Amino acid sequence: MADADQVTITINGIDHVVAAGQLLITAAENIGEIIPRFCHHDKLEPVAKCRMCLVEVEGPRGKALVPSCTMPVSNGMVVDTKSAVVTKAHEGVLEFLLINHPLDCPICDKGGECPLQDQAYAHGPGESRFVEEKRTYLKPLPVSDLVLLDRERCVLCDRCVRVADDIAGDPLLVFTERGNAVQIQTFPDEPFASYFSGNTVQLCPVGALTSVDYRFKARPWDLHHVTSVSLVDTVQSTVDVQTSRGKIVRVYGVENDAVNEGWLSDKDRFVFPAIHADTRVVQPLVRNGERFDKATWGEALEIVASRLGSCKGAEVAAIGGAHNTNEDAFALGKFMRSVIGSAHIDAQIGDGLDARLAAAVTSRARLGDLDAASTILVWGPDLKEVLPVLYLRVRKATRNGATLVVVSPVATGLDSVADHVVRYRAGTGSELLRKLGAGDGDLVGARSALREGPVVALVGRTSLAEDPNLAESIAAFALSLPEAKILPLLERGNVFGALDMGLAPGLLPGRVSVDSQEGVDAIEDAWGPLPDHEGLDAMSILADLVEGDMSALVMVGSDPVSDCPDPQLARAAIEAADFVVAIDAFITDSSVLADVILPAAVWGEVDGTVTNLEGRVQRIRPSLLPAGQSRALHGLLDDIASQMGADLGTSDLAMISKEIASVAPSYAGITIDYLTFAGDPDGVVVPIEDAQQPLVYTPVDRPVPVVTGEFTLHLAASLYDAGVWLSNAAALGDLARSAYVRLHPSDAARRAITPGETIVVSGSHQLPVALDDTVSRGTLVVPHNLEETKGFVATPTVTVDTVRGEE
Amino acid sequence: MSSPISAWSHASQERVQTILDSYPEPRSAIMPLLYIASLEHDRVSPEAMRQVAELTGVTPAQVASVASFYTMFKRDGVGEYLVSVCTSISCFLRGADDVLEVVEDATGARRGETSSDGTFTVEHVECIGSCGGAPAVQVNYELIEGVSTDNGRKLVAWLKDTKPQVVLADEMQQLFGGSRSFDWGGPEPEGAIAPVPAFGPYGSSGEGR
């Protein structure tokens, strides 16, 4: 025996030294001895349900068959995985499992990649003695809008139930009719409406759970696989994008333990049909009065170049870039700063955090730090709605014993696993932070939990209506906690990559501040002189457009009318601008107001790198050619620059990549080639150690005013909103909830408001009311960006009027 | 927020609280609560399962998972009197099939079914632990041992004619039973008032007649 952490076991007559504490099935797999299994899965608790992994283990009373998925290895263990007894056991188990199985492999989606099919060939008896009639069930049974169930194919392995219950915390799939008719079922009228339902399809070892999107679309052996990264949110889960005949037909999670551990949200998994939607803009469009005319790229680019070229640099602004690759974002920043001569560029739309906090906070956490955290503080948006895969990671940490403190004005998805749930009235966060810091009153428990390090603090804005400075105060407090690390929470796809590429006023590529003379000099050496004016953020840009201080706007995959805290301002700004070009794939509430729409290549079509919320750079790879005449951003910007007589030098991806690696200090050496050929397949974390990062940002506890008024606003984000991608994504499009305003029953009673009644919020939106005693008193919860709440302005306080006439 | 069971009888609501208070984990109370819910709803209806789920902090699916395993949680409605005839080995050897046929004939309900007037539900059950007193029959889970075909017919007729509010094992044993498996001890004062077993605070126990 080598040391205490290792044991020696004998498998099929050969001695192996393996790590102690692991399961026999895992130890055997690691040394190349694959034991067949259905119910066992690395990420799930062992249950030994299917009995497929039986092996012979020598014990005091001779050899015995034991399920290797629940048997931990021990020193001197003697195992036989191939004896006649084991073979006979495997044949027996498979013969039983196949008794009621329909054997409809030729028409089954799983056929060709099915563990049951494969293991029946490898370990089955070849022939069944069962000649009686098989059991039949109604099929397929939709267990949700996204997932179909075939109970005849099911081998009752319990994987889907464990995913739903243990991993996702949505125990909506269960075994019912235990006994002869045991089956997987949902409750009548209560579908498997989990944000993680697609994971059960991926984990199902037979064809019992299939996805609506993929049903009968392709055969596994015809699929083309590309490992890429999901751009649905800033976790940037690693995905396997599977195409057939030029279309994406399926997205599976890849077990990248540093990031998503194989899990995906249903939005990650099922949003891809939007790429193939016939509503996509696939040709340049040029405004002609009230409508758009189709144009050639030549015509469109000429218009854009001449209109932008006729403005002074400081009169042009760009909003967006958070859904693009790092290379595209870099090209956009370089285009604005060196060709247009404008520093007005912002990847966020007034809905995020201070760019320096997000990009360069000291002691930035990695996702893996959550696994080792003693205490986790979540003070930000509802992770289940905004960053679902991060929600899973926090849930996992609590299962492993971390203490969880959740602070929010309303109930969040994590409350059920939290040790301390702290609620506060929206708008009074700074007051609460002071009390939490002092451990006042009933916060003493939460405060003492935060004294147990290492602490990982997940910090963001709980809602669009919340002062972004509060997050900085929270971060400043969090940094005072023992062994504290901070994970800033932003939602939009590659927004962290965009910030790292300098798409923020005050930032240059590679986490460099414009205040750093050294940084400015380095960039100017490469690009020529930078604009000498101070850059404005998105909200100021929109205000200046309305005022007429600015005249042209470039929107890059951004939709300020839907996403910014003040949609009215955004609309007014776009309408007031002399010239607006939208580089987008869809007609959105914003791009519909543009003068020119240039069709953009999107996720699935673009190539390059992206950076997630922990600063991890991964390769994003194309599976498709850009639809129609769509083009990648870096190339079309290069063409606009040429039309304006400038050389942007971004026509070639490899060139941009090299330029980033040389001019963006924190990205030194991280090129596409490096990530493709030399880097860790999990991606590379941009150095966050303070010495290697040019900009080191320590948040300060800035004064944040406490909001007063009858109702303060919590503008709640939801996973399925009226966003343009979701609306165009087949099955997901119908999942947006209906909009209810929620308030505390006592507030409702005071105003004599009854559930279901329609009220007027802020004089602009008529919405039905639901009572919810998890909402803090004095807080009004309005769902953000649903069809019914479009155009709602995120003000700190809101007014409530009834519509039922005099009373 | 209003209680999920505000429509239940006051007595039931109190029993629910007693039961919930006696378990450290609310979900442990699922089974006893299902009995009370089935008294309120006359069966373990989806609505009943939803209410129990809310009381115990689990999902309705998890309650259904429990409820569907146990045959004594009746998800389909049953009649006023649930007549269960044991057909396991001892009772079978002592003529249980004949008793079952007689009961079906007299009630007008086939096994697994309810008579058209809603009075009887007939079922055959696996061993109910009275092998020594075979054949055994239960009415609303109150046990009668050594039931002959003749007495089976009389039992049904008696239930039909007298419509007892409370069925008592001792009383029925005296009227329609045969040899007992063992001496059951002194008389039991409480019987069942509904097709829900009469145990303690969970069930349907009513004072004897």
C-alpha cells in the first residue's frame, strides 16, 4: 500500500493501487475495466437500482455478487468482473430489463447511442425466454412542454428522479404505482416544469425521456459534433453542439467540472431553434420611410460609412457587444476608438454593475471556489432565474455542507436550501447592509455565519430598480470577511469578455483603466491616438442622444428598449438620433427603429473565444455557416472602416487574436491557437492574481440613499422572458409566464386590493395582482420584460392606482 | 396566506396539527395526513394530495408517489362499506373464493368495483394476518374471522338493512364469524365510521354502538 489515501485492490487477477474512498465501479472504470451500468452516474448519489453492475467480490464467506456502484473500495479487495457467475448475472439482469422493453430501437431517438442497446449487445443473453405479451402504456406522454416520456422503454434507473430532486431541487418526477406497475410520472396537471428538465433527457440511459425538439430529427451516427460554449448566460457552460444536414438539432452539456459539470439550463439547451427561425434578419435592411428595403452589403456599408463618417467622433456612440465573442468585442472597441474616434461605448445597458468592479475586482472567485467555501453569501438576482447553472453549483455546495446566506427583497430559488434568508424592503439595501455588518437583531445568525471562512460572495443587483452602487458596498463588505472571494454577477452572455475587451467607458482591452498612462500609451502605440474625451455609459449616451448632444448610435446585438432600466428614454433616444445602425440578427423593439440593420452572425455561427463570469476563456466554435448573408462582426466592421478610409485590421480572426494577446495585458498569451492546441480543455482563467492584472479594483462603500415611498420597486428577472431569442425558439417561446404584480397581503389589505384585481402601476401599466407573503412589506414586485410589462420604467419607487372606480 | 385546509372540519384541522406536531420532519406525516384527507374528500383525490403536499412541504408528485404505493389509500372512490375478502393461501384453502363470490353476488359489485347505489365496494386482498381464522373478511378494515358463505351473505344483508354508522369487529364477529385465530381479549369499544381504518388519531374511529 502506497499511503493512507490509497488502497490495493485486485481486479480480475491484477493488482491495482487506487485512491481510497471511491466506489468500486469508479475505481474499475479509471483503470479501464468498464462495468456495465444504468443507474450509476458520477454526479448522482448511488442507489443500486438497476443491478447491472453486479460483480463478484471475495468476502469472509466466499465470493458474493455485489453491486459495484455502492461498494467502496477497501484494501486487499479481490474482485472479479468477468467470471461465469458475473456473466450469468449480467445476462439475467438484462433479460429482466428487456422483458417489457418494446425493442423499438429502429424508431427510437436513443438508438445508436443507447446504453441499454449497447450493453444488451455486450452483456445480454442474446435471446429472451419471455414469450408473453409485453406491458403497454400510453405513449409518448408529455411530462412537460419540452420532454416526452415513454414508460415502456424505461428501466426504472431513477436517474431522472435524482436529477430533478437532488440536483435541480424540483421533485416533480417520481415513481408512482410502486409494485408491478411502477412507473415514472408527474402529478396530474403539474408538469415537470423545471428549468433543468433537459438534463434528464441527456442522462436517461434508454429512450424513455426524449426532447420535443429532437424527436425523430436525426440519427446519432449522422450527427456532427462541435464542442463549444453556451452564450445564454455568463456561466458559459461547455456544450456539445450537434448538427445534422446543416442545422443544429441538439445541444448537450459537456462535463467540464470547472464550469457546468455537465449540467445545462433548458435555455442553454433548447434556445438553438431561434438560429434557424425564419424571422431572422439575413440580409442588410435600409430604412425607407416606415419600412425597410432589402439592400446589398455594398449599399448598406456605404450608407453606414458615410453617415458615421460625417459625424464628429464624440457624436457617435455604441451600445452592445455583450453577446459577441472576445474578438468581435475587441474589433468593436478598436473600431469605435481608433476609426470613429469615440470613447462612448458600453456593453452594458444600465442594467449591470460598475465595469471595473465586474472586470477587475480584487480576490475574484472561481466557480470551483464554491465547492470549498465554508460560507456562501448570495446578494444579487435570483440565481435560479438569471444564472441557473450557477444556482446548481451553489445548491451542490450546500449539499456538501456550506452555509448559505441569501439576501434579497423577495423569495429566491435558493431559499429552500439556505441556512439564513434575509429579506429587506427593496430600496433599503444600504440600511440592511449596515445592520448585517453589525449583526443587529435577528441578523446575528447570518453575521456569525459570515465569520466562518472561506467565504465566497456572489454579488450583483437584485433587480434593475436597485442602485448599482449598492453592489459595490456589498462587495466592499464582503472583502472584509475571512478569506473572502467575490464573484460578480452579470447575466448577458459574454459581457465579461466584452468588458475585458474594453467595451466600457473608462476601460481599455485587458483590464486597463483609461486613467493609466502606461496602459493608454501601450494602446496608442498600436492603434494611434485614442479619443481625448471622457467616455459615457449607456444611460448617459441615451440621454445625450435625446438632448441632441450626440447624433449617431451603433447598436450591436443590444436591445435598449427592452433591456435598459428606462425603455422610454431608450426609445426616445433612438428616435431622436440622426442615424442608427443595428448590427443584429433579429428585428427587436430597438432595431426596428434603426436606419440600417446589418445581419449579424450569431452563436453557432461565430468563431473565437469568450470569457465567463470567473474570467475563464474558452473556445467558441462554429457549427454552421452564417445564415443568409449574415456576417461576423469583426469582418463587417473592417469593411466599414475600409469604406471610411481606415485600416482596422480585423478581417482575420487569427490576427485579432494575436493583437489581443499582445495589447491586452491580462490576456497575454491567450490566443485562439493556444486554447485550441495547448491550453487546458476546460479553458484558461485570465490571471486574476492581483500582481498580474493591470487594473486592481477594490470596491468602496459609497453612500447609497435609502428609498422611501409607499411602494418601492423590485423588477424581477425571469428565465423565460419576452427576449427575442426565446420568442423565436420553438418550444421555449411559449413558456414565458403571465405577468402578475406581487405584493405583501398586508399592503394589499391596507389599499383594499384583492388578488386577481388589475392595478395601474406607475400610471403606465395595467397588471393583475397576486398576493405573496414572501414579498417584503412596502415592496412591489413587477416581472421584468414580459410581454405585458414591456416599456416599464425601473424607478426606485412606484405608484399604485386601482381601476375599479370610486370607493 | 390562508391554510390549504381551511375548508376541512374543525376536528380534522386539529388532528392535522396534532399529527404534524408529533414528527420532527413534516414529510413524515404524509401517511397519517392522507387518511384524514381521505375522510374529508371520501377518497385520496388529487386535491387531497395537493393539500397534504402543502401541509408537509413536499410536491404533490411526492405525495402521489407515496399514496400510489399503498392499496389502503383509495384514490378512486369507494362505497360506504368496503368489504375486503382475503384470498391468500390459508383463506383460499378454507373456501375464500366462494365467500368472495357470495359477497359479489349479495352486494352486486364485482371485485374491485363499487355497487351502483354506492353502498359497497368489494375487493380481494392479500394476507391480512388471520390465517388461523380463515377465511377472513374485513368491513371498513374491521376484521371478521371464520366467515362461511352463508354468513358472508348474511353479513352483506345486515349491512344493507341496518346501515350501521360504526362497524365494530367484535359485533360482526359475534353475528357472522366462526372460529377465531386466537383470543382477542376484551371487547374493543371503537370501530370504523368510514372506509378508513380506525386507528387512533389517524383514522376514522367512532364510539361503539
